[in-house]
Amino acid sequence: PFLALHGAVTRQTPAGEPPGGWLPNERLTMAEALAAYTSGSAFAAHAETRRGMIVPGHDADLVVLDRDLLAEDPSAIVGTRVVATVVGGRIIHGEGAA
């Protein structure tokens, strides 16, 4: 997903091609790109009442990243790593995994 997020935000490959971005007027903000992956995907799956947001009553399926993508420069997106994965409220990958 990090390559896709990078492409959505920069409209370029990780190598910076094409210069200026492909259809640069179609760039998304990082917040918009993350929403597409989370709440947008839940909506597309008709699961928006239980997935796509971190709120009480929703499935606790999420990942913890090694950086805050909203605070980083888009060039840092591709190097992002998942440090923990939580499914149904249980840590299945990372520190504390069952």
C-alpha cells in the first residue's frame, strides 16, 4: 500500500518520474489517500458500520506504522514499515503478538 499511497500523493514513481508528476492536478493529500484506504475501502465493502475508523464498536483491525505519514514528507512514504498488526483487537504481529 505504501507505493500506492506515494503514487496517489505525488503522482510519481519513487524515482521521481515523471518530472512534475503524471496528471499532477489529481494528487491527493495524505489524509485523502489514507481515507481512501480505510473508510473508503470499508464503504466499498458495505462494512462502514464496523470497519474503516478507529471508534468504539468497530472491528479493531489496524496497523501501527514506524512513522506518522501525516507529518512526513511524501518522499518518506515508500520507506514506511509496519511495526504491529492488530486484528479483532489482538496483536498478531509485533511486540506483544500472541
